[in-house]
Amino acid sequence: MLATQTAEYSVKDIVKSFGGAKALAGVSMSVSSEEVHCLAGENGSGKSTLIKIMSGVHAPDSGLITLAGKEFAHLSPRQAVNEGVQVIFQDFSLLPNLTVAENIALPTNILKSSKIVGKRETRKIAEEALGYIGVDIDINSPLVETSIASKQLIAIARATNLGVKMLFMDEPTTALTRKEVNKLFEVVDQLRKRGVAIVFVSHKIDEIQEICNTITVLRNGEVVAEGLMSKFKAKEIATAMTGSEIATSRIAPPLGKDSRSLLELEKLTSKNTFDDVSFSISEGEIIGLTGLLGSGRTELAEAIFGKYPVDAGCIKVDGKEVTLNSPEAALASGIGYVPPDRLTQGLFLEQSILRNIVAVGLDRQRSRWGAISKSKLAKIGSSWISELRIKTKNPINPVSSLSGGNQQRVVLAKWLSINPKVMILNGPTVGVDVGSKREILEIIRDRAQAGMAFLLVSDDIPELVQICHKVLVIRHGKISKEFNDKQISESAIYKELN
């Protein structure tokens, strides 16, 4: 099922351009079996292009691909699979309408060109794959009912069925708790010991230092650093990725003494989800909300935006009690919400950057006769592209053409453009590189200084420490601890979480 002999998988002098823009400029990288190799770099550095070349999605303009001694000028997707190359993307590429067993067995049956697929054979394939990586998941469950962590493990099990020899894992820990990360790392280590060459792509520097043996850093399509992970400090990795030193100091803006309260929650309750939650946020204040997955943090955020039912308690906006039973009611009350998954919830991927930016506030731009001025929309879009430093040559390009960090800026621009009183940000920097992350935090700071109130929902504790005036920890649906400005520290918050 897996490779067991030592082998080398490499690319040499890979060049790839798109429409005159060079994505990769002579990139070389080598990964051995029984090795976990980190591929690091900012969004737009060329990581995705390199992965797609090695998995047969793109053909390089020049260069050489070597897989366990076999040389290729380019690969087709089927060739890559046949040579043992597998990629687990951030969306896992699983089918939600199928069961766990069907998802694991489907690619195997397709490669075998099976015309008739029996349930018994499907279950057997799934059970063997999950057993091989030491994971116990109900194979008869619909995929849609499984957790993010389970989906990650299901994707790994599927790869082992296809004879994986080289496995790319793209941001595999994005939505996992620390306990789930530990389990994932155990599975990764098992695969490594069984001879799989693993390429681990992540922006979480502490995690790549923990799991990876070696590292290659890309910047602007070129290799700028490589070697043994043990030779690199966290700050050196961040500097290599961005080309400059990244500040990690606190940047929470000063609060006015007489700031009025913009959002108040009083004993807010939703049965079996969160209970008796009370807190307030003043103008210019940034409050962090963190907790393990399943703690009720996302449901609470969605309840404030009218997306999740509330059974008791009240919400006040700018001193007035409001009924928020729909997102439309929340918007009308001056509340904005940036969801955690920009790809499926935050953006219209095939629409233009400009259309995405003006999507939420479109009706506000209508004249009294209902007409919308295209030139006015273009001016608004261009203004936000400039203010949030969105890197694009043309605002008419589809938003899918942008890097992850720039896509996240578009999501922020879309909601900031309506100037809400209160902005709820759920995982605002998920999947964003270290340089873009700091810049996004600075954008939040600047808007807070202008008077906007923020609720920042995140499991990125260093991020909360840098930007928040207070941090609330939610556990089993209740606020278990509140850290004020003087008490906030990474160690204190981690201790409360664990």
C-alpha cells in the first residue's frame, strides 16, 4: 500500500509563467522518503504552482521532475497518481453527499475502472485504509456529519489506498484543536516511518518546527532558504518568507475613557450551545473570543449576526435592544460579519474583485430611481483596493486569481465598505501568511481607532494577544475566564484553554 524503500522526489530548475508573470523562477527542491519537509512562503510565493506541477495539474515551462529515479519533463494528473503523488488540499476534495467509506474507496475504484462497485468491497477498502493509519471513524456516516479533523484523516486514508509515496498536505491544521493536531501529527509520523515523503505546507511556524525535518522557503517564485529545520529559528523563517522582520508586539489602540458601549449581550442563551453569556464592547474596542472547537464560540458569533437561534437574553446595539433573527436584521442594526471560510462563505470566487467588494453595500449605492452608477462602484472598489493594499493588476480579474491573503483583504473590504458599528471577525487570518496576518491586524487596529467595535473570534492565541483589549475564553458554552488588558498573555490563555 505504501512505499517502504528510501527514495528521492525532486524538482530541478522549474520555471513557470502565467500570462507573462513568472510564478516560479528556477525552483529546485528535494524530499526523501521517511522525511517531513516543510514548503513555506507567503501567499503568492509560488507554493501552489509548485504543488500543481508535481501533481500534474500544470506543466512547467522548463525544468526536470524526478520521482523515485524516474525523470519527467511534465506529468499528467493520472501519471502523478500512478507514481504515488497525492495532494490533500485545504478543501479536502471530498464529496459531502457520500459516506465516509464511499469517499475513501471512490478514487481507487475509478483508477481500477470498476464498472460495478459493491458495498462490501467499498467497506473493506475503507476499513483497511483507516486501520492502516490507526484511526477509528464510522465508515457508514455521511461525510457531511463528520468533523473537520475527521475529514483530514479520511483524506489521508484515501491517499494510502492509492499507493501514496509522496504526500502534499496543504494547511492541514487550519481548523483543528491542539488535541486534533496531536493526532494528525501521530498519523503523519506513522506515514513517514513507512517510507512516505511528506511535504507539509503551513503558515503556522510553531507547528512546522515541531513536525518537519527539513524546509524550503519560497519568496516571489524563488528559493530563498532551505536546509535542516533544526538550523532555523522561528524569526528566521518569518524573515525568509517575507523579506523583512515581522513585528509581534501588541498593537491594541488606546481606548477613550468615555467610549460608549456599541454592543451589549445580557444573559444570551441558546439551549445546548451557549448559556448565560454577558459582555459588552465599546467603540474602538477589540474583544477576543476563543475556545476549543465545539465550545460554542462560532454559534455565539452567528447568534449576534442573526444566523443562530437564541432562546433567552437580549442584545443591545448602541444602547437600544434589538431583535436579531436574521442577518438582514443584524445589518440593519449596524453589525457586520466576516465568516471563517472565505472560499465557501465569504467570496463569490468567479466574480470580479470589484463586484465582491461592493456586494454587501450594493443597495446603498442605488439612486432614488433604483439605478446604480458603475463608475461610482468602480471608484468605491478602487478606493478599498488602495486602502487595504490588495495586490491586483486589474480589479475586474476574478477574486479567485488572488492569493489567500489578498482574498481575505477583499472579504474585509466588502464588510468595511458599509461602515458597521460592530464588526464580528471569525478567524480573520486563517490560511494567511505571517506578513499578511500582521497587516490585517493593523487594518483592524486602524478601523478601531476610527471608532469601530470588533469581536475577534480566533484560536490563534498570539494574534489575540497582539490586537485585543480583552480576551474571553468560552468553554462548554459558558464564559470561563475574562483577561483584561494587563492580564493578557499567551501562557495564561493557553492554560485556561487546556
